[in-house]
Amino acid sequence: MTNTSQINVEKRGKTEALLKVKDISLSFTQYASGLRQTDLKVISNLSMEAYSGEILAVVGSSGSGKSLLAHAILGILPSNAKLSGAMEYDGHDLTQKKKEELRGKDIVLIPQSTTYLDPLMRISSQIIGSVDAKNADSRMKLQREIFRKYDLKPEVERMFPHELSGGMLRRVLVSTAVMRSSKIVIADEPTPGLDENNLNETLSYFKDMANRGYAVILITHDIEAALKISDKIAIFYAGTILEIANTDDFTGEGEKLRHPYTRALWNALPQNKFRAIKGHQPMQDEVLEGCFFYERCSTRNEVCSKCVPDLKICNGGMVRCNNVS
Amino acid sequence: MSTTVVTVNRGLFNGFNLRQKTILLISCLSMLLISIVVSSTFIDDSALSTDFGSKNLAPSLEHPFGTDWMGRDMFIRTLGGLGLSIVIGALASSISTVLSVILGLLSSIGKIEDSIVSWLVDLFLSIPHLLLIILISIGLGGGATGVIIAVALTHWTSLTRVVRAEIKQIKTQEYIHISRNFGRSRWWIAKNHILPHLVPQFVLGTIVMFPHAILHEASVTFLGFGLSPHQPAIGIILSESMKYLSAGYWWLAFFPGLSLLIVILAFDLIGENIGKILDPKRAHE
Amino acid sequence: MNYRKLGIFMGKKTIKLVFLLIVVCIASFWIVEQSPIDPVRAYIGEMSIQPEQKAKLEEYWGVNTPAHEKFLNWAENILKGDLGTSLIYRMPVTDVVKERFAASLLLMASSWLLSGVLGFILGIVAGMTNGTLIDKAIKVYCYILLAAPTFWLALIFLLIFAVNLGWFPVGLSVPIGVASEDVTFFDRIHHLILPTITLSLLGVASIAMFTREKLIEVMSSDYVLFAKARGEKGFDLVKRHGIRNVALPAITLQFLGFSELFGGAVLVEQVFSYPGIGQAAVAAGLRSDVPLLLAIVIVSAVFVYSGNLIADIIYEFVDPRIKQQEMKT
């Protein structure tokens, strides 16, 4: 990998976030049995920031709407979705129009599975994308270069998605992201069910991207994997982010962690106390008045059940909890 | 920010939600169809008596659909034909539904039964539908009975397929296994656990079958099989009108066919909207 | 393409076809056997006839032979390639079927192509403009076409274009009173246009609705989502991913529609007096020409089967996804 794909990724000062997500909420209008209309709230008052050269991991359990966060940033939500709040990219408002301009160029997505590749299109056409004849050659050269870097044999480019092995697929998906000289990479659950070696290999790709100046947003349910490479961890729960902590806050029994849920997650890991917390996340159609974690919290009080706690800055991180000052 | 407005309360009936609009639409269309059937039974013979004084009249206020070569009012003939078509359609699709219930449940009993049923479906689909109806109605000696039975005997295939697929899905459920472990017979399970789940499918299946049955009945009648020339069937009316096309009596063909189209469309829309209520995923479009 | 696998596949399909045809023969023979049709009466029509002549004819048509014997005779002749003599055309059934089916094939093939192309384009346009006025207009158009009786549409077309405007002849595949060697290519086309358009209308609606739904489904799939995320958009996105993924299922569906095509041809041929196999089937049915009717039933079964077979081949051998699954197992 020499020049083309890593140019223009200059190291930015860490003072200003490249992407700011401010208080976004996302809901879907649905029809239930008998055509009764319901609103399904998937994301509520979520805020976060991504910096160049850093990896931000968004950690939450599977099926909790994390992918939709990625789709919201890219502006590829389905038509029955309602999104409110604001986003900022590089100091400018990130409107839907802007998203359409930037996606695939400045902001790229690494999806989670083979269903995200067109089953009837050969790999190279999908990686190169739709280009006119003038640029086709240079793109083709770039793609071959990237394939070499990720150890993909030349014949892979003539294959169809279903012919790829799991390992090849992951590297192909990563390749799509580095084809363009992007600034933000959003990786949606890139490490499902991998063994130790493959996991480390995949994670190293992201570490490498961050080192080259990308802002990497790693969406995952695997907190251990996230801790290995991330700079910051955002804890996603019931459609919002409860805490954004630095990776080195995760030590000991979690004394440095700000939110009881984060602490519980940390202590549930096998190498720590291996102690799971009781209960489950609230359902998406439940209407919650107070703190989303109220039902399962060990330090709750009366205020917690009445209103959603504000997001507060605390010890270099952020937290949504009443018991932290 | 991407805020997509959901277009639920726009359009013709402002202020109603989709559910209310759907139910309203279904009721209006059903009323239309019921009134056609009811009023067709009140037609007395005097209204259809020959009156050569007023033959071959173009549509007017007095005769909205015009009159034919015997001076009969085409509106009343059409109404009678539609009523007959709907009744025949109802008869044929109920028989077909019963057949698909039986065959569907039969296929749930065991592997051999299932392959017999699917083989039967394939056999019936191997000959063009219209030709099969003609063949069966000839075998039955023709006439109105021949056509009704032929139409009834050939429309069960698609519903049977739906029922088979549905049953396959239900059978994977836990309680079926538990029931088997309690020693219930396969037929008992089919009757008590599977049948109740299928009722909505049957209702929808019958309604969806209606337009097909009516269209096939009209087609076969038009070709000259089945109903006798004295009955006021739409197929007969249209087949008669062919003789007068060159003479420029366009209303003889236009209005009866258009009315049949509207009836078919009404059934299609009812079926589709009931489908939406039963399966809300389809409403998102 | 894997030729050995294709060979095995075709072998299995041929055995299936033979078995199907045997069953169709037995079943349809049994059905017409139930009918109170008198072949002698059908042959002589309203003429009066001497009793001894009648007995002769009865013997010839096997009126008094038991059904199973009659069937065996008939089946034996079929195996020899003799489908019997048509009662109404007074010539070998094989010749009637050959001539009629060729004419029908021309009509069905042209309207099949027309409806496929037109329907696919309409479906893509509707799917791309999903929810807009254009989409709604196409949807309403398709609903109406699907609900319209084919023979009525044929009548209305005849009324407008042949009777009122006089653009097309009222019937037949060739001009009346012209010797068959004098019929020009243009004459044939001229007589074919109106029936073709009428017959294609029904097919347009079903293929357009299918293509529309399928395109909407594809456009909301994960891979189109990811293509959008990579910056693809507009018609280019539809062309690269939408049409690519819709085309194969749509073509398959078009082949599965042979049965409806045949049924439609019966009605359209009747209205336009087009001398095809559908018209022959109606005549055979109305005038109790049992040998001809049975032959047409068999031919139509082969026709429908070949459509399904082509659809199966596309599904098994052309779609790259299927090939892979077979290789894995």
C-alpha cells in the first residue's frame, strides 16, 4: 500500500471532533395486526463524537438498533423512519443532501455479512463501483493493490459473493472501505463468531486505519474485542448511549467507570467476576419515563424513575446517570 | 436532517387513519356487490320481455345501457347477468375452498398423503386452466351444472398450496410435538390444532378465488359451453353482441363487459384489503 | 455449464413428462368417456341415416366396445403416431394440430415477447418511482387489466380498431378469398397485430406487477443499502443492482405463464376468428370432436410442461447462486 489510498488523511488535532452526533432520535411508523398504527422508537436522544485517528467502539447487545445508528449517519434509512436531532461533519451541518454527497467518499461503511454484497455481481465490480471508462483502469489497479495488501488472490475479483470463504469475505468488505480516501469508517459488527487469530487479524485492520488517520466507529456486541483496540467505548443501551468511557477506565472492578451498567458489563466478563446482571433491556415499544436502566439498576432512587438523566461530562468521558456528579 | 414524513393521512379521506379507510373501503365494495345480487333477484320477467318497438336503442336516460335487438333493456340484462355470475362464483369458490381444506389437511397427515396431494396439484396445473374447464364440463355433459362443477373442481390448487405451506410452518411449533407425545392421532391434531389457525387463510383464499372463478365462468360461457342462451349470463350477452359489432351497436358489448370488470375489480380490492388487515407487513407500501 | 448434470437433469425431466402424459391421457380419456356425447351423431350432424349405415359407423367409432378396449386401441394408435381422424375437419388430427398449432405459436410467441418486454419496462418504472403518481397510474392500469375479461378486451379492440377505425381486418389470419400461396408476409402481419396486442395485455399486467414488487424488494435489500452507502445512486444504482437481480426471476415467471397464455389464446382466437389451435379446441369441444379435443389437450400439456422446464433450467443452471449451493453439498 503506497500512496493513493492514504493520501489526504492528515492527522487532525484531537481538539475538534470530525463527526458530532447531537441528540438524535429515530422511530419507525408501523402497522400492527388489524392495521393499527404504532410508533416504534429505536434510538432516543443519542449523542456521540468521533475523532480522526481514533477508534470509537459502540458496544451494545445484538439486535438493539446499533446498525440503524450507522445507517442514520450514512442517510440510508428506510422511508418509514423518522429521524430527529442534528449531526455535524467537519464543522458543517450533515444534512441528508450532504450525506448523499459524502457517503462512499468521506464516510464509508463496512457491513456485517455477505448479504450486503450483490449476489449476482462479481466482486471487483462491486469494489470498484460504477465508474466511467476513463477512471476504470486506475480504479482496477488500486483494487489489485489493495487485494495484495489484504492477501486476496487475484481470482477473487472474478468470484461471486457466495463463493467467498468467511475470511475472504471479511477482507473483501474491508477492501471496499479503503478504495476511497475516506475520513470516517463505520464498521458494523465486523467480528461475528471469529476465532482468536481471525479476530486479531480483523481488528488489526482497524487499528491500521486509525493509525493512518481515519476516524473509526466500530459497532459491536463484543466488549472484549472492542477493548483490545479502541480508544473510547460508547455503551449503547435501549437505543441510547449511557456512557462514553476511555478504554483505560476499564480496570480493576470498574471503579473508574461512571455508569452502573458499564460496571456490570465489565464485571460480567469471564476474566473479571463473571457475574451477569439480572433482567433484560426494555422492549422497543415500551414507553419509558425515567432512566432506561432504572429496572435493573442497583443504585436507583426515586428521581431516576421520573425523568431521563441528562448527559454529563465527567472525568474525560460522558455519562447519563443521576448518581454521578 | 432526514425527516421523512409518513403519508398516512393524506389522500381522499383526510382525517381517517389507514385502518379506518381500509374498513370503509371494504364495506362500500361489499355493499355494492350485495346490492347487485339482491336487486338481480327482484328482476321480474316483464322487464325482459321482447319489445320490438324499442329495439337497438343507443344508451339514453331511459335505457342507460341501451337495448338489444329484441328491445330488452341491457341494464337489466346486465344486472341479472352479474347477479348470476356472483352466485356462480360464490358457489364455485366455496366448493373449491372446501376441497382445498380437505386436501390441505390430508397433506398434513403424512409423507405419502402429502406427495399425493402435491402430485394432484401438479397434474391439475399441467393443462391450461381454460382447456381443463372445457374438458371437465364436456365430461359432465355441459350445461350450467357442468360449468359450475368444472369451475369449482379446478380452482383449489393455489389455495391448497398456501394451506400446505402454512401447515408445514405450524407443524414446527412446540405444542404440536407435545400433543403428539400425548398420543393424539394425526387427524385429531389436524382438526383441533391446525385447522383453527388456517381459518383466516380460508376466508382470504375464498375471496381471492372469486374473481378467477367468475372470469372463467364468463369465458367458458362466452365460448358457448355451459349456460343456455336464455339465461342472462354476461358471457352469453357478450357472445351475442359479437354478431352486432359490425352494425355499430357498441353498447351491447361495452357496458356489460365494463360492469363485469368493475365487479371483478371490487372483489380484487376487497381481497387485497382484507389481506392487509390480516398481514400488516403488506400495508407499508 | 455442467453438461453431465444437465444430461441427468433432462433425463429425469423426460421421464417425468412421459409419466405425466400417460396420466393426462388416461384422465382426459376417462373424462370424455363419461360424457353423453354420441360420436356418430357428431359425425353425421343433422342428416338422417339408414340403420345399417348407422351400425357401420357405430362399429367404426367403437360405440359399443368397452371403454378400456377403446382406450387401448386409441393409446396404441397414439404410440404409432396416429391421433385419429378429426370429425369436424374430416382429416387426420395430426395435420389439423400441426397447422393450427403453428399459427397459434406465431400469435403466442409474438405476444409473449411483447408482454414480457413491455411489462418488464413498466414494472421497473413503477418500482423506481414507488409511491409517486407515475407508480400509482401504472398500478391502477395493471389492476384494471388483470380484472378485465380477455374476450371483452378483444371485443372492444375489434370494435375500435377494426370496425370504427378500419385499421385492421375483422378476423382471420389471412385475407378471405386469396389463395394461400398469394398471401404476403405483410398480410400475415397485418392480421396478427390486433390479436397479438390483445393477448399480450394480460401478460403485461402480471409481469409488470411482479417486476415492480421484486424491484422494490431488491431496492430495500442489504446489498442495495450497501451500494448506496458506497455512493451509488439514481438510475445507475437501479441498473447495476436492481435490474440485474430482477431480470432472472421475471424471465422465469414469463416462462411459467405458458398455461395462461394458452388459455388467453383460446379466447382471443375465438373473437378474432384466428384459425389457431385455441379456436380448434373450442370447435372440437362444441361439436364433440373427441379425437381432436384429446389431441389438443395432450399438445397443450406438452406446451405448458416445456415452459416450466425452461423455467427450471434457468433456475438450476443459469442463476450462479444455485450452482454454488449444489457444489457445496
